[in-house]
Amino acid sequence: MADTDRTTITLPQFYIDSVEDCIGILGMSRTQVITKIVELFFDKPENIELVETLKKKRSLIQSKKSSLAIIEEKINKYLMISDNIPLNEFIDFLNIDMEIAREYLHSWAEKFNFRLDNQRILKNK
């Protein structure tokens, strides 16, 4: 028997009606019809590129999350030993570009209790 897994889905009534229209054709129940539709989607060669694109997007998101976790760990360690850091030194230490710093600096400031003052990272007392 093939490996299987269960899930629950919620569909708009329009799709449920369409699934019910396929009962007796693609399967004998809603579950069998939805399973067949999913199988048909993944078996079509023209959908392989879309699936690969989605896998890459997911991988990038996961990579970004783990990268952010590593950066936040570095921030925490750096702020343990210093409470007055030049911004450019801070960015160099984290090995990030200015765009990432601009995007996340505010949330990091709240999370790690520091502020930016005159191009310096100052730990709040």
C-alpha cells in the first residue's frame, strides 16, 4: 500500500458543487474526487514547472527565516559585549547589506532593546 497522509480542506461552495458534480466520474465520494483532481494536477507535465517554482519559493522563504535566526543570534551576542556600536560596524559584523538593515532594524531594536542614535547602535539601559 502506498504511503498516505490525511488533511482537511475548506473550499468555497462553488468548488464543493463542482466536486459533487464529479462524484461517480472521478470517484465515489468527495474525498476520492479531490484526491483524483490533485493527482491529475501533479501528473500533468505542464504543471511540473509551476511545482518546481513553488518549491524554490518555499526553500527561499525557509532559508531567509533560518538566516534571520542566525543574524538575530549574532545581534544578541554582540549586544552582550557592547552597548555602543557604530552602525556600519554593526552591519559589517552581521554580514548584511544596508537594504536588509533598513528592513529589519526597527524590529530588531524592539526585540533587543536598542536604539539608533547618530549612526550608532545604543543599548537601552
